[in-house]
Amino acid sequence: MSEKELVRFKIDGLEVEAERGSMLLPVALDYGFEIPHLCHHEAVSPYGACRLCLVEVTKNGRTRMTTSCTYPVEDVIEVSTDTDQIRRARRLLLELLLARSSRAELIQRVAKEAGVTETRFKAVDDDCILCGLCERVCREVVEANAISFVNRGDRKEVAPPFWDPMACIACGACVYICPTDCIKMEEKGDERTIVRWKRTLKMQKCKSCGKPFAPLFQLNWIIDKASLPKDFYDVCPVCKQMG
Amino acid sequence: MENTQLEKILKNYQYQDFNLLAILQDIQAIENYLPRGTLEELAKRLDLPLARIYKLATFYRAFSLTPRGRHLVTVCTGTACHVRGAALILDTLERELEIKPGETTPDREYTLETVNCLGSCALAPLLIIDSKYHGKMLGTKALSLLKGEEKDVSEGS
């Protein structure tokens, strides 16, 4: 690897430096700037769906508003994270998000912080804000590729192909990463269900303590992917550590 | 779709996954829609996640995941056509064929669709049957066109 190249620029007047190629939002967050965001996660690639991380970037005397999560850092740019224009745009976005997903605590909190408590738009109550985090984590991190965006425009949603979740390993990464908690996981007896994708899998019972700890299908999938010995998951990680 | 047919298409595109869109177009051209079985086979052969193929297949309106009829009947509902009564034509066709836009008659003869402008607004309202344009349409004219579509009565445009 070549040596890391640094770029220097300003955020709200503060001189900062960052590695070339990194995006503006994580850099700004590292420096302690508070920029609201819903669709950004350090584990997955940037996508720019929620648009809450708006900032103003001034370059060569021209200023434009852009999403910081998808803006690669550059030399000599000047970034403003908190202007009247940004606040106005963000409030509108939050009203739209509230209309779509009024029950989500995170959105309620972010909206309240921005001074938005009610929305002028008709409530849809879909809960899913199409941020794409679940789809990205499934594709990029887990590599199960069980779900993807389907359809387009007002019919766009995240779903398994043909609504048949055959590739889902019920790992729960999408459950964990979802900012609106609209993907739920339930465990009953020795079965785990990812409610939104309608995926139910039988869980492996630990040979030591007897408790079911993870879906069989998932464990076999990991063994296959990582070329682990077949009996690698006979006992659960807890027993394994103690044993 | 026969596997040999799929194989021929794939060979044409050197089994490259960046040609996925073109491959889907070729399948649609032969089958008139994208059969689930073929897509699953395609995923296997290109070693692609089915989710990625499904995402593409549902994104473009040119693709259909349900079988389509032998005849494609498209009503333009763009602004000019709408003003000149496209809704009435659509109503008439919906009643005659007993299907909604996007659906296919149970005998797989007709698929009814709408489009939001074809740039031929001077001919509004426009009806397209099997990619033949029929301008200045009326409900009654649409019905007789539909019935006599074997021996095309119109001059087209």
C-alpha cells in the first residue's frame, strides 16, 4: 500500500485533515461535529439515502448543499455544518421522515433535536425509510445477499427476491442495523424468525448446555464459507469459551 | 426457457455479469417475460445472488415478471392524451378485456398497459397495439381495432 495521503480543509472554521478518499461525514463526526444521520454506518458503504447529513461545501468561491456521507474530502474546501439553509432543509426532511415512520424513536429524537414535532404531510406509517442499511449489511458484510431493493419510485421496498427468503440465514444483522427498528426478530423454542422477511429457521442446540443458540442453516453457511471443521459449532460460543 | 437457449444467450455475452441487463432483455425478448425458473438458473450459472437479478428485473418497467399476452395494448395517458380523453379509452378497454393496466387476460391474448407519453402528442389520444401507433383514438374505434387487429384496418401513423 502506498502511503496515506492527507488532505487539509476547514469545517466550521476549524482546520482539519483527513485521508484522501474518505467521506466528509465520518471525518466530521471524528472531529466531534454533530451532524444528524440515519443511513450512515461505518461498516457499510455510503449511500446518501436519508439526506439528513446535509452540509454546505464552499469550493472556489461557490457554495452548494450536499450530503456529507457521500462527499469525498478535498483540499481547500470549506464546510459549514450548521447554517439557516441547512436547518430549513433538514426540518423539511424530518417532517417527511416523521410522516413515513412516526413510531421510530430515533427519528422522533432527531426530529425533536431539530425542532420538529409534527408533520404537515399525510402519515404513511411504513416504518421503513428505505435507508438501505439492511440491504447493504446483508450484501457487503454478511454476503448472504438475501434481500435487495425491489421495484422503483413509490413502490420501492426492501425485500427478498420473489418474497421468498431462501438465502436469508437469519443472522439478524439487518435487525441490528435498522435505524427505525422495523425489522424484528423473534425466538420461540428452537426457532428463530426474522419477522419482516418471513424467515423462520430451526436453531442448533448446544451439545454442552442444550440451549438453542443459532440457526442451523446459518452455522452450516458459515462453516461452508470459512471452511471450518464440520463440528465447529457443536457447542455454543459461551460453552466453548468455558470449556 | 430451455437451458440450451439460456446457454446460447450467456455465450453471446461471454458469461459476464456486467452484461446482466442485456441478458435479461434477451430473455424477455424470447419469453415475453422473465420466468422465475430462468432467473434462478441464470443466478446459478453466473454465480450471482438472485437478489441482484431480482432488483434489476423489478427496477425497469421494460421487464415483466408475469407472463404477458400475445398482443400488447398500450394506452398513452400522458398529459396531451389525457386531456383528449385517454381515460375513457382506458376505461373502455378495461371493461372489454376485464383486466386492469399491467394485467394480462387469462387466455394470455392481451396485456393492457399505460405509458406516460410517447412524444406523439399531435396524434393524441394515442393507442398502441403491438408497437403499431394508432392516433386520434376513440373508445369505439379502439374496440373495433382490437377485434379486427388481425387484418389491421388503420393506416397507423
